Amino acid sequence: MPEHQNIEYKQGWRDEYLQWICGFANAQGGTLFIGKNDSGNVVGISDYKKLMEDIPNKVRDVLGILIDVNLHEETNSYFIEIIVESYPYPVNYKGQYHYRSGSTKQELKGKALDKFLLQKKGKRWDGVPVPKVSANDLKQETFDFFRKRALKSQRIEEDALTDSNELLLENLQLKENGYLKRAAILLFHPNPENFVTGAYIKIGYFETDDILKFQDEIHGNLFSQIEKTMDLLFTKYIKAEISYEDISRVEKYEYPKDAVREALLNAIAHKDYSGSTPIQISVYADKIIFWNEGQLPENWTIKNLLEKHASRPYNPDIANALFRSGYIESWGRGTIKIIRECKLAGIPVPIFRYDSSDISIEFRKHIYNEEYLQAFKLNNRQIKAILFTQKKGAITNKEYQLLNEVSDRTALRDIEELIEKTVLIKEGNKKGSIYKLYFGG
């Protein structure tokens, strides 16, 4: 029986295991078995009577908490079960704060410890008060901008919008005990980087992962960053296909604007601003990646993002202001909206990635367009056949010959090259073979 997040097996007792009990108490609670091996099999302990008295006393004296200690017998062997509850306040072992994460125990230090202590107090990083900053230090133009958007969204009482900036900040719960919160600085200050390192956005256009062609940095408060970033993306980085309906000019972008905006807002609302790394947007010929430092709610995986889920923003005070101003929804539908918009636009569903402290969303163009295929170093016959396959769903050797007016030998050579370059895949036997586009996997 392998260990999992809430269970730990030890063959005998050592006082250092008080650290594991501390880790359980600071996380979701758990059970420590003394007298079992790593597989969960009973190996027995001989000094169980003494341990039944010593362990509760040591836990009380060193950690300051109470635990349940139970003695069990199995096939004439004794083992001890120590049940640890999750505690609402931080528990320390001789000044050290341990935490059970996954199947391992870690000692919390630095930024991780700050975050843990705040959460145990029911606070988030963006809700911490900042001394020596007042509403007069914030940007009036941003307050005016917020009021216009909030009035249009109708998510805040009109009376509150006519109040002073000071009262508006209180109404948005961006003040505590007379101090502005960190969220207020990020949202309304003309230069939040004076207080928060890395609170900006970088955009880069990459030819390959290691060849950066050009880049931009977007500074200022979060409202300013949203507007400037969207403007830059859709004037400099993301191309539009121009067409006309009657006399009206129509622009269709490579990526749906609503989905891109939602990805940007997600990055801003869920970024871990206690880190010093800016939000990064990497644009390539065939994809665009939004990356931010941050964490999913505890016990969540990417699967939670791909289905209807509760709204649990990493920065609730920032998210509330973005909601009141009409930028975001409050019901955890952002990722669902991104997926829906991409499907409607006829491009692949985005790839969501999460790795302990990194969150990213990757949009991919529909790569089977003429411009991309030419960059793939394909001949005109092959490009023509691929566009045909995209429209029809599949192509045969005979159809390839008729489409390009070539011999069976030339068609076969072209098709084999497309298979080698993983553009086409073959289905069926030799005589009945058909060829379909390869979408990866």
C-alpha cells in the first residue's frame, strides 16, 4: 500500500518525525503509522507502551497541538496510528514551519513561508496593507477610466461611482484599517513597480525558441497594461486577414480577440506578484503562449480548468476590481470561454499547462494555410493537395494525380514526403489507402 498525500509509514519512532506531524497539521491533516514499512505492511514495534505515552506528550510540548494516538495489533505485532488534524493557525517545530505537499515534506522558507502565513491568517498577497501610500498618490486618470467602465458594466452602485476616490477604494474593499492594500497599488498607482518588482508584461516575437526578432515591455498599472497589451498584440504581433462584405471592410484575426483578452486577464488576475518575473507573451509564426508565475488552488489540476469550476482567483481583490469594471466574469468561466471562442474561430483548442509555479496557455493557428505550408518547404502541388484535404477530410493517390495532373509515381513521391514530414498520415491498405492531415497528439 503506497504512501499518498495524507499517509506516512515509519518502521520505528524518531523524534524528528515531529516534523512530519507539523507538516500534516499545516496542510490538510494526515495519518502517521509507526511500525509499518514503506509498503504499508506491519513490521511491529516492541516499545509501544512507552511510545503511547511519549508521543502525545512530545507533540504537545514541542508543537503545541493535540493528536489522537491509537494502538493496533495485527498478527501478534503492534503498530501505532497517529491521527493529525489540519490546524487553522500556523504550527511550528522549533521555529521551523513544515508542510506536507504531495508525498513529501518541505520546510517553508522565504516567499513560500510568507504566503503560507498569510493564508493561515485568511489573507492573500494582494490583500496586505501598504503603509505611507494614500489615494492622493494614485492616478486620477485611472479612477476616471474605472468609473466609465464600471458604469457601463452596472456591477457597482452608481452612487459609489460619484463618491471620492477614497470612498471608492473602500467600496472596492481595497483599504484595510486606513491603509491601501497591495491590490490598490497595482490597479491604480502610476508606477506600481516602485512597490512590486516584476509587475509588468513582456511580449516577444520569436522566429525559433532561441531567436527573438523583436519585443516590447508594457508598464504602468494593471488597467493600463490590459489596454496597452491588447492594442499592441492586435496591431503589431497578430495578423488580420482583410475581406469585404459588400462595401464593409472585415478584419479576421489569426486568433479570436475575446479568447486572447481572456487569457491576458487570467494571467493578470492569477499571477503570483510576490515573485519578480513579469507576465510573458511569446508570439511565433504558428502559436502564441501566455505565461505567468502562479499556482492553481490546492488539489486542482488542469482538468478543473477544462470544465465548469468555481471562481477561486489567486488575487481576489484584484479580480473583484476587474469584475466590477466589466473585464472578467466572477463564475470561473474564463477558460471555458477561451475554449469556446477557439472552436468558433476554427482553430485548435488551446493547450493549458501547469507545473507547480508556472501556468501557461498556448494558442495554435490552424497551421494548414498557404503561408505556413510554404515555410514548411513544400512544393505547390503538395500545398494544393493539403488545402484540398483540409476541405474534404482526406485525399487518395488518384485524387492527388487528378488534382495536380501528375503521374502515379510523382503523386506517391510527394505523398511519402508529406508523411515523412508528419503533415499527412496514411490509413488503410495499399490499394484502398487514404491520407488525412496530422494534427499531432
